[in-house]
Amino acid sequence: MEFKNRIVMIGYGVVAQAVLPMLVKHLRVPCAKIVVIDFVDRTAALKPWMEKGLRFFHERVTPFSLARLLSAHAQAGDLIVDLAWSVDFFDIVQWAHDNEVLYVNASLESWDPAAEMHRKPILEKSLYSRYTKLLPMIERWRGGTTAVVDHGANPGLVSHFVKAGLLDIGAAVLRENKLSAARKRRIERLREDESFPQLARELGVKVIHCSEWDSQRADKAKSPDEFVSTWSPEGMWEESISPSEIGWGTHERWMPSLATQPDTGPGNQIVLPQMGLNTWIRSWVPNQEIVGMVVTHGESFGLSHALTVRESGRAVYRPTVHYAYLPCNDSMVSMHELRARNYELHPRTRILTDEIVAGQDVVGALIMGHRFRSWWTGSTLSITEARKKIPGVNATAVQVASGVLAGVAWAIRNPQRGVCLPEDLPHDEILDVARPYLGTISSARSDWTPLSRHRVYFEERAESQIDRSDPWQFRNFIFRP
């Protein structure tokens, strides 16, 4: 593929540092046609690229500077790759739409998202409110200039892992040859048509986790005054102190106390009155049970919305969907320290790259409730494999960057598709582009359930009681220390 127009990259953090060489390689775009804008001085990091013609502008994108900066560097047919934290999605995508500029991002950001976080009503703190604002825009802009939204690893590639996993589960069910003729034909038809909501319902899927375990570790110790992570510390902090959001399944019989069910929008989520870093859930990645955080993430909305089946306007099927995130050890310590800091970010931040000595990032879709119990489809990328592909970053950044690259490639091939979420894109085409950067991609069954190794140590606590009649009830996944 060759892209002959200009590319404007907003932000040059660790993910952008992985995306840039991918774009140059796969799009065969000259460096002279690439502009990078960042409020941090990235001159030293960008020097090898600037020597080849890339231009860097050290300036913060604000509500007042956005139109001026973009107008100076982009015009119809060009591409914006937005990887900045705290640049409002709605403002920048409106400019791109109005000026017929392609647009790709990895998350739905807003101006200063953590401002007055402790004072805002719960729905104003939620991602749900942003997506309910996005849905009418998708309808209005159909056929307009393409904007691919939320297309990193998760949100992003995890939605394509879900589609691939559902097809694989369907194929495994058919291979067992234990179905009636009518049900066999139904599953065959749904797989052939890629009717994923109906296929998930037919297979009996009840719960989907985006399960991630980042075990990358460094030889440089974390200091008490720094927040350490393998991706944006500011982004990680902001989503960790935001309320937990869960795509709420139609099979659920119990709801957490004080959970908010929105009365506007599609109503596919609940919002919990507690931070993501304080909401823990049992989950699983290949060969390992984990306890991860239910941190707010776009796939909770996107997948649960896309997989909803409605009859006469009423939701008759929807799986429960949410993130289950176990970050690297230094991030775990950093977030524990946040509690003692009243959730204010540390004065210093650090992203782990060259100091990493071992570990991997395992991220994928854990699809549960069907006849095989669980099925995991996803990527396992070690730091060694990541460095062979893109030196100087880490496994997490390479996985996210591969999703961005795949979204960019699809947008260039499909320039008039309007605003698209990951669920709107063809999973096979996306995974073909991302696959070289994802290490080992596996798709296999597991007999894991949240009750597999569950123990109750204090039966006196009423909230510790589980529902053995249905292992896939949300209350069975909750980890209570």
C-alpha cells in the first residue's frame, strides 16, 4: 500500500513511537509528508526521523489552537492519527469531517478529563455519556469521510478477537456433530453470514471479558514519587479513577448495589459508583487465572451494543462485557500508592521501555457461557518479540500500534465510510494487517469458570455468597478480599 498524502500525528508517546515506523514501512509514505505535534519536546526522540524530512511542532493542542494547527498541516485527503491524551475527540473529529480529512484514534478523549472528577455526577464521569453522544454522529455522517474510532488493541483488536472466537466456537460445535439438523443449519448460516449477535445468542454466550495480564518487568526500581506504566501514565491514571462501566447482560439476575442504569441512549451498560482500580474481578488468560480491574474501556460499550439482539425494540439478548486488567507489577504498586495520595497523580511519571528485562503482554477476548465453558482468542507478545519488530518501545505499545496501523490501512482503502467503531470493520482484514506484530495468536477452549477455584473464607459476609445455579452471573466473578 502507498499513501501519497500527508499524515499529521497528534501526540508522540510510546504508542506513537511504535506507530510511526509501521506507517513509514507499510504505507511507503516519505518522512517529508509526516508532521508530529506534541506539547512535550520530542526533538531528541524524533531526530532520526527529522533528518529524513519529518517535521515536529512543539505545541499543545487546545480548544483555541486546534483549528489553526490542523489547518496549517492537513487538507482534504490527508490523514490525522490522533494518539494524544486529553485532546477532545468530538472537536477534532468534527474538524476532520468538515475538512474531508481521514481520522484514526485509539480512544475517546476529552479536554482535561479528570478536572473536577470528584464533583461530577456519575454519568458525566462515564464513557457511556461520550458514546451516547457519538451514536447520532455515526448516523448523520454515513458516507462521509472515514473516521476509525477506538482502534488500538483494546478497544480495537479485542472486538476482532471476539468475532474470530465466535466463529471458532461455532466451528467447534459443528465438528462435534451433536446438533439437530435444524440447529446445525442455523449455526452454519449465522457463521456464513457473520451475523455475530445472533451467533453469540445461538451459541449461548453470556459473558465476554477483555482479559489482559501484563507481566513486563524492569531492572530499575520504581521510586515512591513516580507512577510507572507500560503506556500513558496520565491515560492509565484517568481511566483508573473513573467509575467502572459494564456492558450489562440480559441473563443477569442480580445487580450491584447503587449501580446506575442510564435512562438515555441504548441502555446497554451499568455504571458503578466506584473507581475502576477498586473494582476487582476474576478472569483468565491462557494457563493462568487472574484477578483484574474492571477499568472503564470502550469495548464494554462497543461490543455489548453491537452484540445486542432486539425484538420489537426490546433487548432480548446481550452478553455482559467488561475489561479485566492486571497491569505490570510497577503499575500495581503505583495504583496502590494513588490511594494514599487521595488519587492524585504522582509528581513524576515513567513509561517502561529499554529497562524491561523480561515479561509479556497477554491480551484477548475470554468468551464464556457456551457448551465449552470458556474460549480465549487473543495475542501473547513477549518483550523479546516486540523488540525484534519495533526497538525502543515495549510489548504493550506494539500491540496497540498494530491496531492503529490496521485501522489506518482500512480507512485509506475505505475513505467514505463515515464514523466507524471497531465492531463495524471486517475482522479478518484487520487481523491480517495486525498479525505480524502480535506474537502468538491463539484461539482455544478452556474449562475455566469463575467457580473453578472459588473459595469463601468468611461465610458470615452475605455479599460473599455465590450463585451456583449459574456460574456466569456477575456476582460470581467479583473478587472480594
